Amino acid sequence: AVSYLGPAGTYTEEAAFLHFGQQETLVPAATVAESLAMLDRRECDYAVVPVENTIGGPVYRYIDLVVANKGLRVVGELNLPIRQTLLALPGAALSGVKTVMSHPQGIAQSREWLKKNLPDAKLVEVSSTAEAARKVAEMGDPSVAAIAASRTAAVYNLSILANDLQYTNTNVTRFWVVTLKKQAAPAKAKAAVVVSGPADKVPGLLYDLGRKGFKLTALHDRPAKTRLGEYVFVAEAAGGSADALEEVVAKHGGALEIRVLGLYETKSF
Ligand SMILES: O=C(O)C(=O)C[C@]1(C(=O)O)C=C[C@@H](O)C=C1
């Protein structure tokens, strides 16, 4: 089974379905933390987690949760185009909308549209886009709207008041598929490594990764919570081999603490 940030109708559910199809049961969780806890409790084998969006940037809360659980491995990645719609009760009018609810990323992606079309609306952050839609249906108040996927309208019997709220039509969210299970890595893949230590030791590591065929695709710095100048970096790089990665990790493993978070293939939709 696969856990995802629920309820039914989230983008994470769509990503999970695109990755696993009918092969796995999809199980909604109230939060990403809860969806990862389901792996610890062996209730699910995999979890799908949003990690980055074109407009909203990295979802640090979620990346930190994945990194904090040292047994987790990234075994897959999906890039999913995100088109945001405004959902409300059937019969509701855009001019009557006073409150807009969504996941923080949904609000961030729609900020320009909201400023132009609903400048006075109160913005309320909830746990997911589908949770916002579910709440709109439950409240039965036509002045409350949700930013969510168009397909989510049908899940909660809502109407679409507006389409394409996202700032750009190249809006994409990146998801990781994570697991506690041991799984064979593909021969040539994208790699994610968690690197802890002083910042000045990192360029050497990145240089050697590049030399060995890994093209850097992302670099995140998170607080190590030890002292200023020390960080937990998450570096992602594509195109190298497992052997080359092992070599580079061995070379730099003295100056830095390096953990391979995963070797995985990327699917873009
Ligand atoms: O709320 C959802 O529908 C989610 O799946 C979460 C999430 C995210 O965390 O970025 C996923 C894709 C979109 O960028 C908006 C929200």
C-alpha cells in the first residue's frame, strides 16, 4: 500500500496513482508526517511526498521530514504539471467569495491571480488542497472557496469558478516516492545525498560529483542546528552511476558526513 497526503483529491494522490497505477492501494493520511509514520508502523510500503514547486519553491517542511528518518530511501521521482482552479458550492459567484482556503503551496502559486481577482479575500492555509475542498463542501457557505485541482470538484460536489490560477503555465510540482524497504537501484540514475558539515567542504564534493558524470540539479541547505556555518545540505544530481557515487562519497566521507538518500529514475508528465 502507498500513503499520501489526503484526503482524496490531492495532487499527491494523483502523483501516487501515476506512479503505481492500480497495482497498489492508496491510503490517505492527514499530514505528510502521518503518511511517513504509516511506513514506520509498516501499514504502508511506500509514501509519496511533494518536495518542490516551480513557484512556491522547495517544501522544506517535507524535505526535512524525509531527511530526519534515516531509514528512508528515495526510490522514484515524478514531475507533475499543476493547474489550480477555484472551487466553490454549486451556484456560488466569484463576486461573493470572501474566504479562500488551500495548502500553502496552492496559495503561493495563485498569489498574483488572487491579488487581481479577489484582493480582499481572507486567505486560510489548510493541510492540503483537497482538505480545503472538503471543508468548503462541509461548511455549505457560498462565500468560501478552495484552490485545488479541477478533478477535485467532482470528489466533493463543487463547481469550478475559475481556471488556471497558477502564476505560470509551466507550474510543476516534484514528488519523491520513499520507502523503508531495501530496493535495487537503477544502473544510471538521479542521486540525492544528505551532506552534513562545514559549508567550505561542499564545493570539492560537488566538483567531484560533476567530474564523475553527475550533473547537479538542486542544492538545498538546511540548518544543522549545531553552529553557524554548518549545514545539512541535500544535493541532487543526475546522470551518474552507483559505482561513481560510491567512489565520490568515499573520497569526501572524511571531511563531511555523507548519506546517500537514493538513486532513482525521474518521470515527467
Ligand atoms: O495539497 C495538495 O494537493 C498536495 O498534494 C500538496 C501540494 C504541495 O505540497 O506542494 C502538492 C502539489 C501542489 O503544489 C500543491 C500542494
